[in-house]
Amino acid sequence: MKSLLILVGKTTDKLYTSAIADYVERIGHYMPFEVKVIPELKNTRALSTDQQKEREGTLILNELTPQDTVVLLDERGKQRTSTDFAKWLENKRATARRLVFVIGGPYGFSPAVYSRANEQIALSLMTFSHQMVRLIFVEQLYRACTILKGEKYHH
């Protein structure tokens, strides 16, 4: 199974950029994994939040194929423990052709993206910056990979 993480906007803080790159490389030892950054919209002052979500949504949908299993990182999504997430990932490995995770822009996702998604997951009930969510997610994905391999990282 191939996996992809779609991000809306660049990670700008060098501290996060470095740590994210480290985890992306580590994940690559366990499964094919790539990150696709969709550039932030420009000149958004004249756009409503709904218009911004629609435009970002179009860019996200352009990256997807009909066969993709799409998982949105969304505050209203299902929460899992790290071990439950690992079991979930193992199931997806057996059933998904390409597993695509999406971290949207600052206003969330358009209705079209929600409609296309197969499911939603939440990292926490707490709110984190978009920069931090990226790091937390790739760390949890790496952790899931090590759990599935029975490695000591989880403990």
C-alpha cells in the first residue's frame, strides 16, 4: 500500500520542518510514504472563508484518484489510542490501494472534500496549530509502524 499526506500550505517553522522530515524518512523504512504540499492561496482578503475552503478543496480533490482511501485529519473525526491507530493502519494496509491523509487549511475542508473522504480522524480534543498537527501526525504514523513491527519505540 502506498500512502500520501497532503498538506495545504508549507510548513514554515524550521523546527517543525526538520522534525517532520526526520519522521517522513523513518516512515519510509516501513511503507512507501510521500508528502504533497498544496500551495496556500494568494490574495485571499477578498475571499470569504467558504470561498477559500472551496478553492483549497478543488486543489485537494485534484490530487486524488477514484481508488484512493481518503482520511481527513479533522477535529470532529474519530479519536484512537496509538495502538488502536496501529491496528487501524494494519487493516488499511490490507484493504487500501493508496491511503491518503489530508491536513487542510486554516478553515477546514469544503463540503466536496468531506463528501469524498472515506473517514475522518482527530488527533486530540485539544486544538493545535497546523504546523504542530503535521508533526504530531507523522510522529503517530511512525509510532504505528513501529508498533506493528513490535519495536521498542512505543514504550
